[in-house]
Amino acid sequence: MKRVNDYTHTKMPWGKYRGIWLKDVPEDYLLWCVENWRDQATSEMFKTELARRKINWQQALIDRKNKARTG
């Protein structure tokens, strides 16, 4: 039985990684999804997967923006 908030065996429903297990989708793509997705439930799915990977998604987004500014 799937645990609540365990999306490792959920497939990406759209985009470049459509049909790929969420656990196999690259971190950068998940961060992009968190940053650009408006649907709260879907965004939470990406945040949960990043947390499972022990990635602080909030800090990672800040780091991405800082890197984009500095080149």
C-alpha cells in the first residue's frame, strides 16, 4: 500500500519527463515545476519528492535565482 505523501511510484504526467517515475526526474526539473506550477496539490507533490531526496527546495530556488543573476 502506498504511504501518504510518497510519490516515488508516481509517474510524471506531462512534459519532457512524461511517463518517468517521479523519483527519477532530475532535481532541476522538479525545482522548475515547483517554481512554475500554479496548482497547489501538484506543486506539493514536487516539493514532497524534493524533501524525500533531502533537498531544501526553498534554498535551492534561492540558489538558482542567485546563480542566474551572476551568470
